[in-house]
Amino acid sequence: MNILVLNCGSSSIKFAVYGMDDSSRLIWGQIEAPGTARGRFSAQTADEQFAFDVASSSYSAAIQTICAFLDKHRFGPGSIEAIGHRVVHAGEHYSESVIINDDVIAAIKACCSLAPLHNPINLKGILQSMAHYPGITQVAVFDTAFHQSIPKPAFMYAIPTWLYEQQGIRRYGFHGTSHRYVAQEAAALLRKPLDQLDLITAHLGNGCSATAVKKGESVDTSMGLTPLDGLVMGTRSGSVDPGLHAFLADTLDWDVEKTTTILNTESGLLGLSGTSQDMRELTRAAEAGDQDAALAIEVFCYRLARELCALAMPLGRLDALVFTGGIGENSRLVRAKTLGHLGLLGLHINPQANDQNGRSTGGRISDQSEPVALVIPTNEELLIATDALRLKRQLEHFPG
Ligand code: ADP
């Protein structure tokens, strides 16, 4: 029961094969800078490591390199039961993972305008993998799907309604696989059914978003039409005044593309600090007296706490706040500063537990019994593999 997971992004293609008897990762790796002359392949198993340069002529050629590598290491078409693909945008087409057929491919294509940097390359991964693994069940797991339960008053922007009806402009939300995974894990840690819990999940990696999860369903989230909205991120600004594009056009003569590029790639922690998007480096710099790095961290935590308070509103009550992603799982400083702003929600930090990333307290880093603050490592790949296996089994039992 081996499941291959493919995550085709613009700056890397990640892959992993899971043995689903015990949910263990058998082989995993990535190509960085795929489809360029500077491509770099790396992979590992429990006891071997592989790395080589791979100058591929195209993105598809880079995917072929991964397939050829897997063939050579006993994970060719004969030993893979199903393949799970991370796909960023499903618009309003799908609220859960689906087996890929012509309709699904058409829906992913239809959403390319909503995610021009992601959906076209996700599609390349799917088509290439269908060619290399013919007849094997392929499943799409969408970033947006988990958020399709968000009610209309929460997803509508206050702009003319025809822009929603004709152009699909609304809040969609992203990182859905991570929010869904850590919500399930939180229920397991708290030993309560997910449908009895009210949670806020904060995914803090290079991209950052937070979600209100009411009884297992997303009811609001910080990202919007695009993954630029909401929290301060590594290089992304998060929410800014919607008048900013016009203001910069008037004052600096910047066009839409220039402002959009600055907001996506030169803002966030990098823009505020002027030196780094990496929370580890910023923490070290702030400790060494760098005032800009210190301010970047303060703004990050303030804006995060403000968003978390806003997300508590649709819940009405709170069982747990979950920190995940590279920053959420590892940055004691960010969690301490953020929780320091959240007394209003009844959250108070346990400094010793926080210093240990919640390792010896079952993930708990708060003092009080309710609500609790938890640190839970995310594992989107495993959830993609689990969905792929579940849908493959369903297909076997209910063909057609
Ligand atoms: P991605 O969104 O690309 O998957 P990650 O989830 O790996 O990114 O998160 C990357 C972020 O996590 C970076 O800002 C990095 O500095 C931060 N991070 C990783 N480890 C630590 C740590 N020990 N302390 C503080 N921040 C960390």
C-alpha cells in the first residue's frame, strides 16, 4: 500500500512515498529550481541520501527526473497504489479531495486565473504523472477545499456583487490541508471528538494564515482571494490598505505589477527588517540589538494576535489555539509574544512548556486548563497520502 505524494510548486517539486500500513515515509525528496539550469535534486530514505545537480530543459523534464529516480529505487508504476497531488486552487468547484478525471482537470484549468503561479504547474505534475503511472488512481487535494464551509457573510467582500458572481472574487483561503491536519491532531491530543471542539489554527511558515475551525469546519480564515491577504509573512505584506496600489501609482508612478511584486517578494519580515525573511536569523539579530529585526518580530506578533482575536468572534468560545508551521512549531519568542497579547481570550503562557516547544507536556504550552495553547507539527503530505488511499479504497468498493 504505497502512496506517492507530489507537491509541484514554482520554486521546488517535493515528493514522498508513504507506506500506509504504518504511515511511514519510505523515500522523500525534492528538486529545487526545477526546469532551470540550476536545478538541484536531493532525496533520502531511512538510511540513504542522494543529491545531484539536475539542469532540466523544462518543468516537465524535472518531474520526469523524479519519476525515473523512483523507478530505479523500487517505486515504479508496479508498486504505487495511488498518487496524491497538492493542488492550490479549486475555486468553488470542490470542498474535498477528489479522484482526478476530465472534469477535475477542467476545473483546475478554470481556476488558473485565480492562481496563475500555482495551478498551471500543479496541472503539469498531474498530466506528467498520469503519463508515467497509467491506470493508477490520481487524487487532487486542494488548499482551498477545507475553507469552502466558510459562510457567505464571511467570504463576501463589500464590492459590487457582480464581481463575485461573474469573476469569482471572494475570500477563498489557503493552507487548508495544514489547518485540517492540525485540527484533527488537536482533537486527538485533547481526547475529544473534533465535532465538539472550537479551535483556532495558526499556520506560520514562510506563508502564514490562521483559521477558525468550528466543530471540524473552517468558518473563517485570514487569507483571501489570494495568499497575499491577512498575516505578516516571510516576504508577503499580508493585509494592507486597498488604496495602496493607487497611492503608489500616483506618488511613485509604479504600475500594478511593480507594487504587486513588492508586496509579494520584498515585504513582510524581509521588508520590515531590511535584512531577512527567516525568523531564526531575525531572532538572533534582535537579540544582538538590531532594532529593525526587533520591530519586524513585534509587528508579526501584534498582527497575528489581532487576527486571532478576530477569528475568535465566529467561534464564540475557544477550546484551543494551535501553533504550527516552521515558526509556529519552533519559535518560542513568537509564541510568547503572541500569547502575551491574548489575555482577552483567556490564554496565558507556561514559559517552561513553551521553551520546550510543548514536547514534555503533550503539546500544551499554556498555564490554564481551558482554553489551551498547543504546538502541533503539521504534516500536509501525510494527509494528502491518507486522502489518496481513502478515495482509492472507496473507488474499489463503489466503482463508478
Ligand atoms: P514553508 O512555508 O516554506 O514550508 P516552513 O514551515 O519551513 O516554511 O517555515 C519557515 C520559517 O520557519 C522560517 O521563517 C524559519 O526561520 C522558521 N523556523 C524554522 N525553525 C525555526 C526555529 N528553530 N526558530 C525560529 N524559527 C524557525
